[in-house]
Amino acid sequence: MTISIAVAGKGGSGKTSLAGLVIRYLKKNGSGPILAVDADPNANLGESLGLEIRQTVGLMLDEFQRDKIKIPPGMTKEVYLQYKLNEVIVESKGLDLVTMGRGEGPECYCYPNLMLRKFADTLADNYAYMVMDNEAGMEHLSRRTTQNIDELLLVSNHTVKGVRTVDRIRDLITELKLQVKRQSVIINFAPAELAPLVKEELCRLEIEPVATIPSDEEVCNYDLSLKPLLDLPDSSQAVIAVNSLMAKLLNRN
């Protein structure tokens, strides 16, 4: 049975880096084949994983709309679309990637989101884990991209605004009655001691982070030089923190 993990939070909170480090943990621990899903229109999960993206769901759908008259004889629109969707998958040893990308027309992501969710659901049974990196904010929740999730990692940077965004996301999940089995709040880019104002806001909102991920110069350097986060050394402080987090989450009842 596939275990689905999604990452959500405020822009600039390091969601994509965290998703990459989660995938690194799963690969290093031989957890079985992994499906990475980049549900952010500003797609960069592939770069964090060292995988080259040649096609996205959004671009494929644009091409499909233009070229649908060229559907081969005897093939239905649905079958042909499924065939074209399979071209979006980037395959590598133990890890495959599907990227949403841009939608039909400027700033339109609704249809790609719908197709991405259906496609990911279809693929998921072939993998031990599915890890989804979502776009910033909460709109993806209202479009119900993030649902049927076993573990939702709500990421805040070390700011009061980030903590409040996490709280609003929690409220929206309840309001929309999304199928999320567990939620875990994470403070990313954290100093050794959280600032008093951040602690106060966490207390006020009754949020208890399951982990804090320290600021890590090695992660920044890898991002700047476009090196895959999968190649980070085991001594990286962020790697150590995420490894501890994942061991805790995957072993708890």
C-alpha cells in the first residue's frame, strides 16, 4: 500500500528543499520505489533531485488541445490522453518524477491540477511512497490537489507570518474536509533557539512543531550550484534533522 506524503506552507519556507530531503531519506533507506510529484506551477523539484524535465502535465495538455484532431484511428480521446500523460514521467533508479508545470493560458492551473491528481492516483499503486511538493499558500487546497494524504508536512519558516499561514492551512483542511490522515508542523531554517515572538505565536495558536530543521549552508550551496540534494553528505545538519523526523513519522502509529 502506497504511503503518500505532501509538503505545504508559506512561500519561501523551503518546501521544495524539504521534499527533496524527505525523498533522500526514503531512497537511502531502501524504502522501495518513490513517485515524486511536483504540483507547483513554478516547478523546481526536478532540479533539487537532479532529474531533467522535458515535459509537464500543463504543456502536454496544451499540446493535446492543439493536436487532438491527430488522435490515431480507433483510439479514444481518454486512451490517447493517458498515453500522452505517460510521456510526462521522468524515470530513474528507484525514483520517478511527474511535474505539473504551467496550465492552459496565463495563470490557469485548474485543469492541470485535476489531471495531475487523477494521474498521480492512477500511478500511486506502483510505488511504495508518493511525495508531493505543493505550490505556496493555500489555493492548491481549495482545488483539492492535496487530499488522500497519509502525512501532510506543514512547513513554516522562522517567522510569525509563516506560523500563521500554517494555522490557516490547518483550518482550511478542516473546512474542506480533506482526507488527510496526519498533519505535522515543521519549523524550517530554524536557529538553535526559536525567537520569543515565534514561540509566543506557536503557543497562542496551540501549535506544537514535530521538528525544527536548522539553517544549513550546505543545502544553500547545493541549491545555488544546482547540485541534487540527494547527494548531500550524511553530516549535513538539515539531513540529520530530516532523517530523524522521517524515522519518527514512519514509525509512529
